[in-house]
Amino acid sequence: MKAIIVAGLFGIISFFALGGCNSGTSEPSLSVANLSASPIAAPAPSTSPSASTPPSVITAHSQIDQVSFHSAALGSEMNLSVYLPPGYSEDVRYPVLYMLYGYGGNHDSWFTYLNINTVADQLIQEDRIHPVIIVSPDYGNSFGVNTKVGEGHDPGGVSIGPYEDYLIQDVISYVDGHYSTQASKEARYVGGASMGGYAALYLGFKHPELFSKIGAHSAAIWTYTPTDEFTDQRDWLYAAGMRRDERDPFKLASADKLKGMKVYLDAGEDDALAEKDKSLYDLLLTMNVDAKWVLSPGGHTVSYWSGQLSNYMLFYAGKE
């Protein structure tokens, strides 16, 4: 079942908006009032038409399907934005890139605000990348993990539930079942920014049999040092350290599991999270993982990610 859905706030900027917090302190409240004060606040959600409504929003160069489907893991309707490259055909099998937004975002943030579809169109026209399907699923503020009520102190604003099962089981199955994909590890990639960068690392490191490339852009990760940011979310996610071995990319990284995996890490020079991301890169190098680290001018901002989109797409789908 597919239906038009338009929703949300651009959460990829949320970590940046909260980045003024001192290390070791809690984040400010993520209320709608606070977020909608942002100059890049998105319009309010619209009402979905019936499931029989054609799902596609046609641009000059490509097609974006806005999909609503039932998640068995979550027991609810969830939303996906699906970019189909120019000339998309059911007679061709395409690689798939799963892109995950930042805290407070929604399934359309990569397209509505960062315009990753426009960049992909241009690179395809220039014959610099292979045509690729780009999927951005709604996953709340869940960090992409399975969580339960009472498991760690809830800092407020997070989404609790079996979101890992939803992303790994429901989303991938739906996309492979409804689009002309290359349903293989070699042609499946996962990436994201901020919270989405953490989620990409977590999902990719935990399920290396499913992905061949991981992109972590300004990833929200922690080293349990005095410079950690957003420690209330860290302590909820890792349940005060008890779940750290199961969820921390630093703990999940394994030379054997990541053999053959390509990992791209980057951050802006003014981003407080750059130090953490570089530390993970250094760890991956000791394991001989095929990892790349890029530090560029900028901060934890929309303009930084927008300026890096070509590099991201060349990593995921570039013609070598």
C-alpha cells in the first residue's frame, strides 16, 4: 500500500541546534515550539489520501515516491521517501542506498532540505555515478536500535520500540519487494548524518551481511570522555553502560565482520563531534578496515552537509 505523506521538521540540524550544550550536560527540550523556531522548519504534516492515490512526486529529472506501509515490527503505518533515478525501469536492477536523517527529522529531510535527489540527478547525467535508488525511512528519534520502556533513563524526545527490527526486516523487505533492486549485500549501502550517522554505523556494523558500504556523516557517537556531547541520550542509549557492548560502534567494530566493508567518515572542522568520528576512524585503521576520513571546513550544519553531497554520492555509487 502506498500513499502520499508530507511531514516533519528537518532534524538533521537538530544536533547542531543543540550543539551549544556544554560537555556532559543534557540537551534542551526538543519541543515542537523550540524546533519550529528554526529558520529551516518544515511545514506541518498533511493528511494522507487513500492508498489508491498515485504515490509519485515527479521532478524534472527523477521521481520520488512517498510511501506509507505497515510495519509488522512496530505494528503501525510508517513512511518512506524513495528516490528513483532518471529513466528508472523495472527491467533494470538497481543498487539501493538507505539514508538516515538526524534527530528530530523525518523521511523526507534528505530530499526536502538537502536536495540529495538533485545532486544524484546531476552526477548521473555527468556519468559519474551509477543510477541508484535512495531510500529514506521514518524511524522517529530511535537511533535505529531496539529499545524498551524502562531500559535506561528516558531523556525525553526519544522514540522507544523495535526500530532496528523495523529498519532491517520491514523496510528492506518492502523496498526489495516493491522496487527493481539488486537485493544483495554488494549493492546495498547505508548512511546518515548526526543521529543517522550513528544509526548507519550501528546497523552496518551489526549486520555486515546486509551492507557493503557505510557512510557516517558527522556521526553522533561517544568515547566516554569529558568532551562527550548529549550525554543524556548516550546514557539512555547505552543504559548507563550496560548496553554499550551491544550498541556502541567502537565496541561493535570487528576486523572479521567488517572485512570487505567500505566505511566513509567525515565531519566539519568546527563540529564538536569531529574528534569522536576521527577516533573511530583511527580504530578502524588498526583493524585494516577499508575506511576513509574527511575533515572539511564547516560545522554541524545544513550548509556543511549540502556542500558534501557530491562526495557522499561518489562514495556510495561512484563509477570507479
